[in-house]
Amino acid sequence: MMRIGVTPYLNARPLAAGLAGRTGIELAFASPARLADMLRCGALDAALTSSSEYFNGNYAIIPGCAISSCGGADALLFSNLQLEHLRQIALDAASRSTNLLLRLALHWLRPGAAINYHMRPADTCRSLKELDACLVVGDPALSACHESRFRYDLAEYWHQMTGLPMVLTLWLAPVGGDPRLAEIVQEACAWACEQRDTVIARATEELGWDEDFIRRYLNESLDYSWTTAHAASLLKFGEALFELGLVTYRRDLQYLSEPIAAGNSGRG
């Protein structure tokens, strides 16, 4: 039995639906941060988890599919102040990559600025009363009513700064993992593309959200492919995080069933 982790968010529903009911697969649903922890401790064989986690362990990328965006995704910073004036920010405890993307973006915008980050469960009402801004990912970023003066789309910011799509989550497995995982993930992605209308109808019924919004979000705001542009973006993201000491390793891209890549290095 293979244990595969996915997030419960709308953005992962097409992929989770493509895996559901398959013989020999047990799905585990959790936040991207929790999935990263589960994968790290060996509780999962593979996971659709935060892209930054690739640079924190001995992982291989399961090719063919990821979740990326150039804007309009569920990675949003709600703020009472403009970015230039932020001092106290709530990060989302459910996230890894987006938390780090925000820290990277503010470093680029305001190098050396004294900013205090507070890790919290997503609660914009409380956080915006106590702090300057609040980062929210996943369905809470899409569904809640966030009363703030400013809203910043971090995937859009990355795209504007680099010209590349922001890889939010991707499929990871330990190096030496079952090579069948690549075929399983690719089949799930193909099913998701073919049965998108079915997924949208089911999500509309279960979430109670507007069907046109869900359709636009899944079809226009998100990208499930894996191309050379996505690979270049992931490498650029990892390199920038490593330079700031926010991840453990500087790594080349290694895919499942490939030999261990030379030249990977940790800090120090």
C-alpha cells in the first residue's frame, strides 16, 4: 500500500480525485506544512507539498505535474499598510513555500529591514487587529471575507519579478522511492484534465461556492503542467532561499528513479 499525501484545498482537488479509489493507494489529507513533516519522517511515500521542501531534504521530484501560478492563486497577503511600511506580519502555519516567498519578496523590496514574523493559524480578523499584515493560503484565502486596505498576490509578484510561474506545490518522494509513483501521478494528472468538469461540479456542490468562480480559478489561475519554465523557476526560488539561509540545501533538480545528482551542497 502506497501512502500519498495531498492538501484538502480546492487547487489540489483535481489531482486528489484522480488518485481516489485507486487500488493500492491510501490518501492522507493535510496542509502543505504538515505534509512536508510527514514526508520528512517517513510517514508518506510521496506528497503534493510545498515546493521549498525540496531544498530541505533528500527528495526526488515526481515529474509531469505540479501546481503553479502567475497570479490569481490562493497565496495572498492581506495588509493594513503598504509593503514599504510593514513591521509585524502573521505567517500562515499551514504554509511553507508561501511564507518563504513573502520573506524573500520583502528582502528584495527592503533589504535589511527589521520585520517581525509571527507563525499563526490563518485568522485575518484577529491578525489584522494585532499586526500589520496577515498571510493566508489555501481555501481560507479564497473563501473568507478579509477586511484590509491592501491585498498582495505573491505568485503574481514572483512572476513580475522573474518572468516565471511560481511553483507553489509539487510532488516529492524520497530519493530511491518507488518508480511507479511517476506513472501514478501522471495518470492522475491526465484524469484531472479529462474530468475537470466533473471535479468542478463536485467542488461546487461540496463547497457551496459559485461554479463560475471555481471554473475560472482552476482553469485560468492555476497551472498543473511541468515544463522547463517551471524547472527554472524552482531552481531560482531554491537558490534565492539558500542565499538567505531559509532552506538547508542548494540543489540541482533530481527526478524520481534518476541517480543521485552531484553537486548538491548544504550550508557550511
